[in-house]
Amino acid sequence: MESQGKSPNSTIEQVVQRIFSTHRITRADQRLFMATLLSKDTLSPEEQEHIDKVFDALRRGLLRVVD
């Protein structure tokens, strides 16, 4: 996903805010997170916290996966 001049952390934060405001996560959002996790040797603490929060909410059934 192209960040259009924004840092990846900023993009992740925006996606996470949208996910929690709608209580929905798209397959594209999931792919973004997986690509972020796989593309870096280390994540910033903020990136890791945001991604962990989403995956925890998914495990707890608080988010709906939509296409």
C-alpha cells in the first residue's frame, strides 16, 4: 500500500483508528499488517502496539472481518 508521503507508522495508526471506529477489518487491512510484520526485522514499539491491539481484538471477537 502506498503511503503517499506519510510514514508507515502513520499509515498503520490511521488504519487502526478506522478499524476500531467501524469495528470492521478488511482483508486488505490484514494483508497490510502481515506485510508490515514480514517486511521488517524490527517494528517500532508504536507499530507493534497498534498491530497487537488489532489482532487481540480479532481473537476476542470484537472486530468483524469483511471483504
